[in-house]
Amino acid sequence: LIRLKEFVQSSLDFAWTSESSRVRPSEEFSSLNPIDRIVEKAKTDQDPYLCMIEACSGCGKSLTAVDFFVRNADVSIYFLFNPSQRVDTVQDIYEPVEQITRLINKAIECDLSMLAKSHAGSQGTAPLDALEVDFATDGRKLHLLGVLAFLWSEETTWAPVSVKDAQNWKKRRWVLVDEVIPPQQEDTCIFSVTAKIVLLRRVLINSKINCILLGTNTMVMNLGMVSQSSQHLRNKVRRIYCFTHRSLPPYILPSDASEEVMNKVFGKAQVPKLLDHVNPWTCSLFLRELGRVLENSKPHMLIQSVSRTLWQLITAAKPSLRKESIYCMFQIAAREPVSQLHISQGFALLNVWGNYPPPRNSEEATVLLDLEDRKPALKGTFLSELTSRFASAVLDPITTVACAGGGMPFSHASALEVLQKIHLDQRIGQESLSRDAWKRDGNLLESFGAVVVMISSWSPPQDLLKNFAFHCGMKDERKVDDILASVANKESFVEMLTSCMCNLVPVRESEYEHSLSAVLGSYVRNKDMKGRDGTFSGPASKWRGGAKFKNRSAESPLQSKSSEYITSLLSHNLDVNIFMVAEMSFDIEGYMSSMYDGTEWLVLHLENKGKQKWTASTFRRPTNKRKKGEADSVDERMVEKILRKRVLIVVEIGMQTMPFCGQQC
């Protein structure tokens, strides 16, 4: 208990001082703990409660459970479920309960072995039906209850105890079980993880012991399978509550200095709303890392500078974080429903309320399951049909900053390699994560191109083009300055590129001018309704960009239409223009030489053949100013007056590049 208390305080009070006018964060957290509310509610109910705390990593599930346990050790116990198979290693909080965890899990295994031996068939293959025992009347003694009796001082040894004896214990207690992570595929063997979940819940509920299960994706992956698995359990369970992420305490700023940092980066008016939505873990890491960077940096450069470090910290602590889930976060169809797996293997949230979630830490955010049918439902949706969704980057920018990885969020893999794996997994019928990314692509090249543009925009400014090429499957290690070395007065083009293509996140069209525009850019999918596939702009940038992505068509060769597509894109008078295509064959130099008067063009060309490196060319088309009285046919006299600079980026991804070859426009 002492070590757990120290962990809670170090997690919440690390920057608090006694001189501060703030309430101690750990005390404020305890006052907001939703477990206290459900415990109070249960005191007036004779039936035992079964609860789930359902949220992705970093939402504060474990901290909530441990905070309750250290304040109520006489009526509760906290341990880990199936510790040998837990997915995340982020929690130092687990170490103080390691011995209790091993003891209780060993007791569960002993009880499973006993039930298997009493069931017809061999011990190793006894099915889940071996648990079809009415523990309330059966009379057999169980090791799990014996261990709990010893830990709660109901008995002086941990000899097995029957359910009937446990029902007569002096107090109604609570068992808090963390990291209840079920298998992705159903397994009904007696020694499976599923069997352990069934036994644990059945024994506790029949013993009138309240149970709270915590985990990423606990409910949606297994509750429908095991909650109604026994008639004996159905008769006992009348209350099943789901604590969603909205029911957990929001992130509590640890100090006045932390508040000043948040105000500086995001603006004072935006901070309360952000604290209501941010992932507490990623926000805590974010604030700690910001203290290591220069204070005089601009806010949008501050968050970009910590993106890579945050990604490294999070991926080291959360090995379950999948590349496919990060890819989905930046897809053009972002914030649409996705598989439940993105909760445990990404940072998605349970999709229960759509765009209208209840207030943070409110009673409405703890939902009572509907048990009228044999299939439990949450807010009218069967558990097996529940989905998840990613929080908007405008509401939780910090998780987006972390997952952007400083322009390299897939370890050593490129966006192209991740997409190729997604399509390979889809062809062989593997898992939901790849299916989500695959089915939400729409125009495949458009979706891929948008991901590349957004992810590359989080690179250090001088690495923008290097990472852009890398994610397209090509290699050019040069800095932006080196690529533009032959360009006269390149500084203005460098500023335009790195400002317009900076900190881009996927937003809906209605959110383009969002409240965090000082630190976050925007990328909007236009669906070609504005003559382009995407529009983007960096934070507080005076420049705007547009993108068009065209794969080859089965009806007509794309090469012959490329000039038409580029003309259409450039006609919208945007500053940075991106055209990604499988391959084109027309003369880009001849085309640019005929462009509009009064413009200096920088053309960056990357093609998947030859050296696969960027080429930079400039085209200056001066304004034609004839003196009064000169014939129209006389055009030798030209007054060079460059009014504007613009950029065209042309990327030829390759006709044979998978998975684009054979795709439609």
C-alpha cells in the first residue's frame, strides 16, 4: 500500500508544492473518482455489481482503480489478470502488486484444474461447459476465495473456501482486476483466457463480491461471449455498468507552471476544453518534454519539436500500438467508425455517443447495460456491433502530435510499406485493423497521398522533402536547402513550403478554420468538389495548398490527361500544389514555360525511376508590358515584374508500384 500511494502521488503531484494555491492534484483526483460513486450506489442494492472500465491506454483506468484501493484497502483488492500475457508494459504501478497477482492467478488456475478433472474428458481439452456449476449450491471449496479470505483477514490461512461461506463474510467487498485483455479469437478450452474470465466473474458474483474489470477493449471483445454463458450467472447479475473514458477524471494540471505552458502553446481560452478531451498520459508526457525545449520557440514549432520524442516514449511503453492504427488516424476518412481493436492497439475511443458525448466525469458517462435480451447492449447497440473512433485532433491534439512521430511514425517502415502490408493482410483475410484502413481508402492513391502529406508535415522543416520521398518508397537524404541549392533566392520558397506543409491534421471541411489554428494546420478532403482532392494549410500560415491524386484509369491512359489535371489544380490559384500520379509522359518544362504571367514557379519533381531523387527547377514568366503605341505583335520588350511565387510538387509513384497498379482513378 505504501508503494502504491507513492506511485499515485508521484504520478499526480510531481510538480505540486505546498506553497501552491492549487488543491493537491492527488486529492482532486480522488474527489473525482467514479468508483466511489458506484460503490455508494451499490450500498442500497442487495445484488452484486459487475463493472467494466473501458478505455484506451493512458485514460487513467489503472490510476483510478489504485486510487480507490489505497483509500479502501479494507473493502477492496487490486491485482492483474493473466500477468504473463499482458500487452502494455507502461505501468510501474504493477510492481507493488506482483506477488498478490501471482498468488490469485495461481489460485484461479488451481480451481480450473479441479473443475477440469471433475468434468468428463481429459483435463487439457475440457470445454468451457466444465464451468457450468451452480457454485452457490454446489458446496465445493475454491482456492480463489481462500486467497481473498486470507488477504481480507476473514481467515487465518488461505485454505479453500466455499461460495456459501464467502456469502456470509462481514463486509461486501470489491475486486478490481486490471489488464483483463482477452484473446482476439474465441477459445473455449478450460485453460483459456476466456475460461479464466468466466470463472473469476462467476465465483465473485455468486459470492456476492462486487467486481470491476479494467482493460483496453475488455467489454467489447469478450463480454458478449461470456457474460451470459451460464444460466447460474444470469440469475445473479442484475447490474452491469460500463465506465467509459468520459466517466474517468480529466487530466489535472500538476502546477501553475504547467498551466502557463498550456496557455502559451494553445491559448488560455482553449485549455479548459483541451483538458476535458486530452489523453491524460500523453498530456503528462507532453508537458514534461516541453520543459526540455527552448522557451522562445513559436508554439507550433514547440509541439513539432517534441513529436518524435513523444512517439519514442509511447511506443516503448505501449508495444501493442500498431502501425496500421496510426495509419488510420491520418486517413482522409478520419473520425469515422472503426473496429474495436483500435482501442487496445491504438488510441481510439468507444463509439457510443457519436458527436455528442456527456460531460466529463459525469454520471451519464457510466452506462448501465441492457440485459433484457440474451445479447447485452449498450445504448441500444449490441456489444458485438460496437465500434470505436479516433478523437478529433482539434479536441485532443497531443495524442495526434505523439502519433505523428516527428514525420516517422512507423519505426523504420514507410507509409507505402504499411499500406502494402495492409493490402496483403486484407487479401489473406487477416484482422480488423487492416480491414479498416483498406475499406476506408476510397480513391486509394488519394488516401495514401493525404497520409504522406500529413505525416511528412510533422518532420523537422529541413527533413520535409526527405521524409516525403521516403514515405513514397523512394530515398533522398538531402535537406530542403540542399535540394533547392540551385534555386535563386530559395529562402522564400523554403519558407512557403515549410510553413504551408506544417503540422497538418485531418479535419472536416467545417473545421478548416479551427480554434487551434495557431499550432495545428488543417488537411481537408474535398472529394474533387472544388477541382481538387485536398486542401491544406499550416498553422497561422498565409499560404494555402491543394492536392490532386490520380491513378491510371482502365478506360484511358492517364499520361495523356496529366496536363489537364495539373491545369485544373493550378487554376485555383493556391500557393503550394501537389500532384501525385502513377506516371506521366508529357514535358513538364515545356508546360511550365507557358504558365501564367507574373509568377515565379518552383517545380519539385520526384519519380520512381532512375535516381529516385528530387529535382528542383524554377520557371519565371514575366509580366508582358508593351509601351503605348507598340503593335500587339511586338513582344520583344518585356518588363520583368514577378508578382508572386508558387510551388508545384509532382510525384510519380510508379506504374508498377503495389498496391496502386491496376487501380482506377
